Amino acid sequence: MDGKVWLTLGVIIAVGLAIAAAVLLVRVFAARRLLLDAGIPLRDKALFWVAVAYTVSPVDLIPDPVYLDDIGVLLVALRALQSAAGAVRPTKEPGATV
């Protein structure tokens, strides 16, 4: 493989990682609103902040240049926070009055 193929492959991987990072950033900002809700258990809030701290810390379970374990830990924390919010605040039925 020549340099042009490697460059193209690198650009594709970089764009994919940038898209994944953008999606995670949007989800983190959405989770911030959930953290302000008083009905969410402290355990789930703490799990989220521990995941954020792990993501930005230089210590890794799996040393890699792609941050797969960081993304995985953050996604698990976001899912736990979302399910806790769903349990506290059930979805409203269409046509229901508040």
C-alpha cells in the first residue's frame, strides 16, 4: 500500500472518531440536564461523574490510541443515567394532562 491509501484510511478513521465524539458530546450535554433533576438517585449521578473523570484521566484499563474503553465506560454510564431517569419520570401518554 502506498502513502495515499494510508492517508485516505487515516482520514476515514479520523472522521469516524470525530462523529463518535460529537455524538457523545451531545449525549453528555443531555445528561447534564438529567443530573439537575432531584429525582435521579445519587448513585447514578455519581456513576456518570466517575465515568467522565475516567474518560479524561490519563489512566486506562486498556492502553490504546482510540479510547475504546473510555467511550465504553461513558456509554454505560449514560445508559444507566437514562434508565434511572426513565424509571423516575415515566413517559407521558399522548393526550394526558399534566
